[in-house]
Amino acid sequence: MASGNVTAGRIASPMGSLTLQYGRKYRNGLNWITTIALIGFHAGAIAAPFTIDYGAMVAAVVLYVVAGMLGIGMCYHRLLTHRAYRTHKVVEYALTWCATLALEGGPIFWVATHRLHHQNSDRDGDPHTPREGTWWAHMGWIVAGGGTHHDPSVLARYAPDLARDRVHVAISRWHWTSNVIVGLALLAFGGVPYVLWGIFFRTTIGLHATWLVNSATHKWGSRRFATRDDSTNNWWVALLTFGEGWHNNHHAHPTSARHGLAWYELDLNWMGIRLLQAMGLAWDVRLAHAREAMPAE
């Protein structure tokens, strides 16, 4: 899963166009803007427990669900990246806005990064494989490199469907504003404690939860399917991410809207999609089953 905006080294091809190079060996130095922002958010997260406010803590939990479940799991990942189901555009855009609250970049950046991950999972070209270091896969790839955005032409190569959508382009450009809006609302309603819990603490925990999918679920867990990568099913990452931790299932069947394929594999993101389907707001839902063979790669 992606988090933040991707940068990559570039080399000139014989035809004069640019070929992107992904992975640790192509990334040098620190992205100071991202690094300083992350330090600030971690500092705010550490400060939050010193201002105990139960209302603020409830707000943080609610926003964690909105950003992590409705946003990242149900929308950025299963809807936009893999098109595991379809919904009305107004619902798609609303869920996309929820995802921007996770502070993991706009939809075009996130989707392009994750599609690259699947294309080169745990091989040369994977933006965040633990084979290049657990810390690298967790968050090193976020803070490394000198740039914070791909060129639009580069993004269009990996997320052409979103790059053609004016609303997704606008959301990608202004993705950071959602937290500003919510932060100001929290400040007006409950003061500084609400901001510390609802923005800084909630966002920081959410970022690490997503990053654990990149790191932990490619190192620790069980493997139901013999995928070509190192993906695993990890129950505790699944709990933190509403079902994204059933990662080996996902890599075996990437277009399935359900990742928890066994009855005991809790997948709240799938339950949310199923609820949308029951309400008539989701259709063409793709499903895999635990005993179903992997599609040919």
C-alpha cells in the first residue's frame, strides 16, 4: 500500500524519453519537506496523551475509521486501484475525500504507487519491498529522495483512469486541505486537545498502520497462496487496517473486493463494501474464495 507521494530516479532511454527507476538504490538523500512534516506529526501525537479528553479521543477513533476504512481500504485500495467494485461517481468522490484525511497523498499518487507495487512486488522496481530493508519498506521510502511529486505525464502512465478525471485531478492537487478543514473544525469545537487527538495522533497511527502493510505483511505471517512475492496474511495488521492485513490473499486475488477469505479472517472493509451493495450503492463486486486457484500471472 502507498503512503505519501512517490519519487524515483530517472534515466534517459535510447529514444530520448525518460524511464523511471524505483527502489532504494535509486533514492538519495532526504525529502526534507516530508521529513519535517512527519516529525511534526509525531511530536503532536506524543503530546496528545498529555491532554486527556475523552471527547477528543472519540473524535480520533471516528476519524480513524473514516480515513482508514471508508477512505484507504474501501476507496483508494479496493475501488480506485483495483476496481473490485463499482459505485456512483458521487460516492466515489466522497470516499476519495475521506481517504485524503489519512494524509497519504492524493488518489492519483496513491493508486500509481500501489499499481507499481503489484507490478514489481518484492522485485527490482518495487517502491517499498522489505528485501531492501524492513525500515525502508515501512517508512524509509517515504522520506528518501529529493522530490515530492511525479510529473502529471508520469502519473498518467500508471493511473490513466484517474488522470483523465478532473475531479480526481483536483482532489490530488488539494488533498491536504481536508485535514486543514477538519482541523479547524476540531479546534473551533473542542480546542487544542481535539486537534492533537483528531489530527496528529489519529493521522500518525494511521500512517504506521498503512506502512505495516508494506513492511510487516511481506515479512511475518502465514501464506495460503504460493504467490511470486513474499506477501503474508497477518492478523494483527488486519485488525489495525480493517482487513488489509490479509495481504497474501490480496496478492493472490488482487481484484477481489474481499480480502478475508476464510470465516475467521475479519475484513471490515469488505463488510463496508457489502453494506454499500445492500444499499444499492455498489455493484459488479468481484469476489475470490479461499480454495480458488490464483489467476495466471
